[in-house]
Amino acid sequence: MRFMMLMIPRGYEKAEPGTMPEAAAVEAMMRYNAELQEAGVLVSLEGLHPLAMGARVSFEGGQATVTDGPFVETNEVLGGFWMIQVGSKEEAIEWAKRCPASENEIIELRQVQEFEDFPEDVQEAAAEFKAMQS
């Protein structure tokens, strides 16, 4: 089972372009990342720049509209993510609980939809694209 652990740092939605974490926090997180890697559960991980450096593409009325960040209506944003492969949701939760997150951070866990999770008709519709599935 693959899970995304989504880091949601409160206040990051208002972060200025170029905002970076403190070195001590990064050091603690790197030790945690090494634990994930050594345990063989880490698939990938990435940190994300603040909203002020991003954009959104919406499709209202069938037209693509681009809005540059930050986005006023947003009160929770992703600061980064880990993709892990574990045996159960409970194991994913245990890994999330070990993260050296601060009081203003939340980790949301989301199980990845695997090809085999979909009903047969959906699998047939996507069969030629199975090579794209991890």
C-alpha cells in the first residue's frame, strides 16, 4: 500500500517568496527522512515553495484560467510530501507520528489509488495506460 503523507504547515499560506525553513528543523527532518529510507518504506519526498510562487489553473466554463499565487481563499497549503510504501494504514500512521513536526504542522495521510482498486470497467478504460501506473 502506498500512502502520501502531506505536510500542512499552518501560516505557510502567507509565506513570502523565498521563505525557507530553519536549518535545525531541516536537520531534524533529514534524520527522519533517513529513517524512512533505511526502513525501506520511502518512495519519494519533496518540499514545496510557498503559494506566492505558485499558480492555479481553473477550468470554469471549459476555459483554462490562470491565477497567480498567493490565493486569498486558501487557509491550508501543502509544504511538502512523502510517498511511502507500507503494509497498512496503521503503519503509515505510526511513521507520521514519528515525524519531528512542529506545533504548527499537520500531516494528512492519503492512500494512493492503485490500478487494482478500481472496478473492472474503469480498469478496462485505462488498460492501455497501465504502464503509467506505479
